[in-house]
Amino acid sequence: MLREKKQGRRYNFKEISIAGKRAGAFERGKLSRTAPALFVLVFVLGVWAAGGVCRALDLSEPGENVREYGGGERTERAQEGLSAEKDGNAQPLPPLIQTTTLEEDYRAAARLGLARTPLLSGEDFSEAFENILCSCVCIQTAGYYGSGSIYRMGEDEIVIVSNRHLLQHWDEDSFVTFINGAAAPGEVIGLSGQADVGFVRVQTRHFSWQELLGFREIRPAGELETQETGILMVDMAGDPWHPAMIRGEMNADSFYLEDFGMEMLCGTGQALPGMSGSGVFDGYGRYLGMLTAGTLEGRIAAVPAQAIREEYERTGAEN
């Protein structure tokens, strides 16, 4: 459906050994007369040396700086920022826990394919709706606006899927608006010649790493297991700041529709102007397909997720 635009310092604790040169305390099986004095001297020197090592390593009794914390033991020094004494002054030490940056977190998630919408263990449309919003977008083209979904999240780009009949109007002033209100330009990287499907690429450089970590790509569903399944769609066009959930039912079996020249998912639901390209999801948060058309009688048609995958590969958008 189209609507005309309204416009750690790191410490390596090594074993420390104090080795002294052995003297001949025994002579021909008899104890030397100087042995008692030597033993006393060695003992005193050993105590003095041990005390020096302890002071150098700042060792103390286990009970002095240790207390229970969160079910485990943790030193007061660690809790107070890890400070050490040097020339009588407290010196801060670097944290011992390795940390990562937001950029590293995002790139790792994108590289490993972990930036997907959550999958519920049980059907819950309200929770599923909240979970999939991070994958929903609005699209503004020359004279029209519609909807779309984040299809793939890469390290340097985000791929959006929507209807061809919307993206064919794309020009240099067109843009994509994400769920947090951030808008960015993009470029069409594929329009299917067989299905009402197209893809837009948006560079990640238009967003902060924190924003990117708030977005998710859709989670395509496999084959449906029931004859009919409850669905939800997202109306972001009516009020972008307050997206609305649209409920409906979808037949598991696809039907050949001559108007589209292909097998389509058919069902019931309210398709409002501006919802062209909206994702169709089940109560678990899985992406079933993309809303493409609707009737005044409340019938809807959607491109199946599998067909979208095939067009993604066929148009070269995957590369």
C-alpha cells in the first residue's frame, strides 16, 4: 500500500626462591663447633629476608583485605580501585578485567550473525511485538512512503528489504528512518524482476555504535507447522513515535496469485496506507514474509520469507 508523501599494570607472579650457598656444617660426620652460631645467624637472616619479600610484595594476612561479596571473595583493594603504596603515596592500578569497546561488540555480533531479533520459547504477541520493533523501519522515497525491515546487519552496512513498488521511486533525497528516530540515506542495491521485492543499503557510519547495538535483523521462519497461524504486523506510518501492532491470521499454505505472478501468503488483517513492506511476524517473533497488498475487505497478501531469500541471492544484494 502506498500513500502519497505528506511529507592489568599486568602482573606475572613468578616463584621467588632465596638460595644461599651451602657451607660445610658437618665435618667428618661430626657437627662443627661453629654450627650452633651459624644456625642462629641463618635463622635470623632468613626471617629478615622473608619479611623484606613480604613488604616488597605487599602481602598480608588473608583475613585483612578479604570479605564476602556476591557469593565469592574479593579484596578491598580491588573494590576500591586497586591502589598500591609507592613512596608512601597511593598509586592507582589499571583494572584487571579485560573490557571491549562498543565498536568491537557490534562488529563481533555482526560478524558472528548474532544481531537478530529475540526468539520466544512460547507464543506471546505482546512480547513478540516489543522484540521485533528494533528491526522495523520507515522508508521515504520521492512522493511516497512505506515500511521495511532490517534484513541483514553487516560490519559496515545494513540491508533493508521492502517492496519493489516503493523502492522504484528511490532518489537522492530518499531516506530510511529507524525505530529510534535516526534517519539515514541509502542506495538501492537490488530490485527483483520476478517478485515485489527490493533491497536498500545503509552505511553503518551514519550511526553511533550504541545506536547500532540497538538494531536487530529479522529472524526468518522455517516452514509453518499449522494450517493457520496468528500474525502481527507493525504500523509505523500512522505515528512513527508510537508504532501500533496489527493482528491477523495467515494461511500456512501459499496461493498462486495472478496479480503477482507467484505464490503468495494470504490471510486476514488490516493493511493501512504506508504499511507496504512491513514485516509479517508470528507470535514467537519469527519473520514469515513481507506485506505487499491488502483489500478493503481485510484480506492481505505477503511475499513469503523463502521467496525473499531467493531474491536476495538472485539480485546480488547478498554481495
